[in-house]
Amino acid sequence: MGGWTQWPSRQALSREGVPRIRLLINGGMWLGLTGWLLVNVLRNDAFHGWGRAAVIAALAGCAALVYALRRVTLDHRLGPALGLLALLIAAGAALYALGVETPAAAVWVVSAVLAMERLPLPSAVGCAAVALGAYALTDGGSPLSEAITVAAVGLGGYALRLDEEARGTAYRLLEQERAARRAEAESAALAERSRIAREIHDVLAHSLSAQLVHLEAARLLIERGEDSAKVLDRVVAARGMARDGLAETRQALSALRGEMAPVEDFLRESAAAQGARFARLGEPRTLTAEAGLTLRRVAQEALTNVRKHAPGARVELRLGYAEDAVSLEVRDSGARKAPAAAGLTASGAGYGLLGMRERAELLGGTLDAGPEGEGFVVRLRVPL
């Protein structure tokens, strides 16, 4: 609950989050109270005809005042709320003056409970004291019984206030949890979109750009009237890259669905295709789909760089498993022959080391790459 000068929360004053059974019970209690008061009036022999109708109309007016009071307190409007409570207490005094004592006492008790439940505490205590004071002065019972009744009504209203505040707090926490879940779902969707975008970029951009280089070279050879064998070599190379790109695309789609071959098998096959050595250190561990995909992409990019920038170099891949991480090292001994032509050297995703480092950092890992001896080494570490 807030401070003494604070209103109960809007959630506490409204029906938001109230179980249906609780609403039915509350409605039944109000209907029961109304019916009991009507029976009391009808059994009162002091009123007949229009007099009885006037009393019933007065009770209906009190019910309207209660409804209006609930509405204005929902909007935290203190002035109108105090005015409506004053009218309710005055209506109780008028009913008592007319000789309808039981309905008058009920109006005062209801006024006190509503004040304690729905107003800031300083105003609530003051209004409840006025209403219960009127009840005590007109009850005619012993001072002890009146004091017990007044205390019970006041504490009952305050307990109801605490109950409503607890419910309102629970409802706010539930709404915050729902909002957090929605934000988490949106974040997961954005992360998945970024993941798909990286896969499309790494696979298709690399494959298509390399094919364009070979096809452009074939076009130039045709325009120059070069030997058809050279043109055919370029076309065959482009077709091979298209086939490799399609295979990598299928692998990427399988990875996005979590249907990947074991990382070690993939690295072993990639090393064999490049004529490189492969070694595994440590006992194999279960990897997440994203970690396995990162190892694959880094190995592909590193081997592609060796092929473009260090042709003929001896290459070694080392896959290492530790207690808390998995590592990959791709090392080459340096070029043994001149690199490819500038056009072919420039082909690729345009992503390179930056893309590999980004993949590692997204998983909380690290990637180091640079010259070492006569060659070049790429080291990746991803936490498990």
C-alpha cells in the first residue's frame, strides 16, 4: 500500500483481474443487502402509500450515490468523492429522522466501509469517523457494544482496502510479466531474423559474387575471341561454385531447423576437400546449434581465405574441447605460389574477419586472426 496521502491504485479500485466468482459473490452481497433493507421498509408500519414509496426512492438514491462514488474514486477525484460521501451520510441522517433506523444505520456503515476502502487514508479516516460517529450516537446500545461495532466496521473496511491493494499489485506484476514476455518474444524474433540474414549473407553473397567473377571473365574471353577451352573453364568453375553454394544453402537451412551433421564430421570433410590436416583435442561435447554453426562458418571463411590468399600453403585445422569452451584453430604455412588474379581474390562475401568476429562475439566468444611466422592463423573460442 502507498503512503497515507496516496490513493489506492487504479487496479485495486477497479474490477481488473478480479475472478468471476469474486464478482458474483460481491454482487450477491449487494443484492442481499438491498433486499434486506427493502423488506425492512415494507414491514415498517409507520409508512404507507406514498410515504413508503418515498423511503424506497431514497434508498434507490443512496444506491445511485454509492455507484457514483465508486466511479469518481476510480478516477482519483477527491472533491467529488467527498461530496458524494457527505450526501450519503446526510441521507442516512434523513432516513433516521423519518424513523427508518435500520436503513439509516446501513447507509452509515456502507459509507464508512467505502471511505476506508477507496479514499486516501487521511480523508478515509475522517469520513469513516463521521459516519460511524452518527451510527454510534443513534444506535442506543451500550458504549462497549457500540465501540466494538465501530472498531469492527473500521478495521473491516481497512482490511478490504489491503486486500484490494494486494490484488492490484498482483495484477500489475502480472501485466509487467506479460509485457516482459512480449518484449522477449519480439527480441527473439529479431535475433532469429538477424541470424537468417547472416546465413543468407555468408552463403549467397559469397557464392554469387564468386560466380559473377567467373562469368564476367568468360564474357571478356568471348569478346576477345579467346580459345573456347578457357571460356569453358570459367563456365565450369562458375557451375561448380553454384553447386557448392546450393549445398551450403541447404546446410544453412538445415542449421536453422537444427538438423546439422556433427561439427567434427563437417570440419573433417572440409579439411579433406582442401587437402588440409585435421586434429581433435579433448573429448567431444554437446554444442548448441548456434555454436556449431559458428564453427562451420569460421572454418569455411578461413579456408576460403587460404585458398584465395595463400594458394599451395599447408593448412591445419584443430578442434579443441575444454571444460567450458570449444575452440577452433585454422593455421596455414604461407603461400607457395602467387595468389590468384585480383578479380578472383576480391571475390567473396565481403564479410571476412569482421563477420567471423561478430559471430563469435554474439555467443560471448572471441576470435583472433593475424600473421604468425610465414603464415596466417585464425583462432576461435566459443563458451559452452
